[in-house]
Amino acid sequence: MKRIEHALLSPSLGAGRQLTSLHFGQAGSGPKAYIQAALHADELPGMLVAWHLKAAFTQLEAAGHLHGEIVLVPQANPIGNDQTLLGQQLGRFDLASGENFNRHYPQLAQTIYPRVKARLGRDGAHNTRIIRDALRAAIEQTPVRTELHSLRQHLMRLAVDADIVLDLHCDYDAALHVYTGTPLWGQCEPLARYLGSSAQFLSTEAGGDPFDEACCRVWWELQALAANDRLEAPIELACLAVTVELRGQGDVKHSQAKQDAAAIIDFLRHRGLVTDRPAPEMPALKQPATPLAGSENLYAPHPGVVAFLVAPGSRVEAGQPVAEVIDPLNDRVAVLASQYGGVVYALENRHYASAGMWVAKVATATAFKTGSLLSA
Ligand SMILES: [Zn+2]
């Protein structure tokens, strides 16, 4: 294992943070996987999974069972982990700018297409190498004026040329679920099956430019640009990027983390990065993939205390009660139900609802939303 420290731009005199990446295997000898945890710094199940992955990768590397390179970043957001305000740890938004730590990543297709267009040929693997060179160069040119910009640039630099990018997050109180690009579902399904994922969300553009999309969307956008120009140049979907939601914020437990790490390693066996033994047979997919545009939020119509009626991961029919919002002063009881039916994949973990707060989220098969599909 090689450990590399990446200094972030110092925001203030006397202050300085660093990002740490752990490198296993041999760069260039095979595929590259990049795995990071806790980009939303208050989402910690992935950091514990990373701890178990670190131990496993160390052993696999020592035994000569890695083909290619695995880059592991157990703490993707040292800025967010250091944001404690009035006793609360605030890891989703950068206090200095108000920006979500998982938004505003560079989408580079339009930037690099004019630079690579004339050099693309009939060999897809050759084109992938040219595109990755251009992506690496473009990352170096992204403006870095703040500590947060420098964090984003370091993360992109580590991930942008990987074949597999796993961004480990969690929701408030949730069943395990994944987000990926619609064109990537075939590549993602084995991961979803090994992880036992309860909901799989697909989109070609989620809105807000999250980290995973910055790594993968460029490939199908370049395909579209090349097709528009009638270039006879195959462009591969060379990066599978998946945001893995490892249940809820409270689900930081060794038993689950070991199981999740084992599932990720089985997926890496399936992809040929881990070579100690063949990948085991995949369990069945728990639920079919559904459009991210079909993720239905159930909102509190009035303030009150929330009583949940189902557990995360439950399947509900259209109209089946999911939660009640109870106003004990005026005897109002709002019964919240899905309009379409589907898997209740996430619940709020606060039990006092203000008017308009989302209380539960349901993965439905009906793509009814347009515009930005992610929450703030
Ligand atoms: Zn998150």
C-alpha cells in the first residue's frame, strides 16, 4: 500500500488540511477502481466499510491477488468532518460557501471534445486512452480559488481515469440503494446484486453535477457529440460510477460494514481486479432498476410529530399508508401514501416535521419528475 497526502489550499493563515489516498496494486497493470467514503462528511457507514476494505486490500496485495490498481479514500471530505457547530456535526454543506459537497463537479465533455475529436480513430480502447489523457489535462485546468475547489480537484484527479468509481454515501434512515447512469445499468447490476440493494436509480443527468456523474457522464456525452458529427470512432462507456447509499446515518456497524466490504470485493472479483478466486454466484436482484425521475417524496402537509408505519426497504402499494404526521394540538392527522407504489427506500430520521418537510421517499417505476432530480 502506498499512502499519498494531498495538501488542500489553505483557507486561512495557520490552517491547512490534507486529503489522504491509499493505493493498492500496480497502476497501469490492469483496471483501476476508485472508492471513496463520506464525501457528505456526516454519512459515515462508508468510512467503516473503507476500514474493512483497507485491511482486505492490504492482504490481497501482499498475496499478489490484485490485478490493476485500487485507490481508496476513506475520508473524502476532511473539510466537512471538521465542521462542528453548536455540538452538531454538519457534513453535507460547506459552511464557508453554502455549497453541497457533492455538487458542482466539472462536466468535461464539451471542454475536451474539440481537443480529442481529430485524434479519435476506429479503436475504442485507443480512444479511451486519448480521452483519459484529455480528462486529466482538463482537471488540471479547473479553477481553484478556495479550499473546497481544491478538494474537488484532488478527488477528480484521483478518480477521473478509473474504470470503476464507487462513492459511498448514506441517507437518513434507509435501505441500501444505488444511483448510476442509465447507460451503465448493465455494468452496475452485478454490484447491486452482491450488495443486496433494495432500489436502483437510473438517470442520464441527475442535476447539480454530483461527483459520480463527473466521472461517467462524459463518456455518453462524448458518444452523442461524436454521433452528431458522424465520426466513425467508437467511444466506450469506460467508467462505471455508482453512488452507493449504505442505508442510514445510524447504520455504522461492524457486521454490516464487513458484509458490504465483502460484497464490494466480490464485485471487484467479478471485474477481474481481485484474482484470488472466482467471483461467487450473484444473488438475485431484489428490485428492478427504476428511473430517478420516479423517486417520489412524501411531504408533511402540516407540522407535527411523525409516526412511521413501515420500515425502510418495504414495498407499498399505491395509497398504502407510509407515515402519519400528527398535530396533537388540533387533532390533525395526515396520512402519507405513495401515489404510485414502490419501495420505501428512505425515511427522515427526525421525528418532528415542519410544514413541507419530506418525510419518506419511494422508488416508483413511474418517471413523473423533470428538472433537477436530486435533493439539495
Ligand atoms: Zn450523501
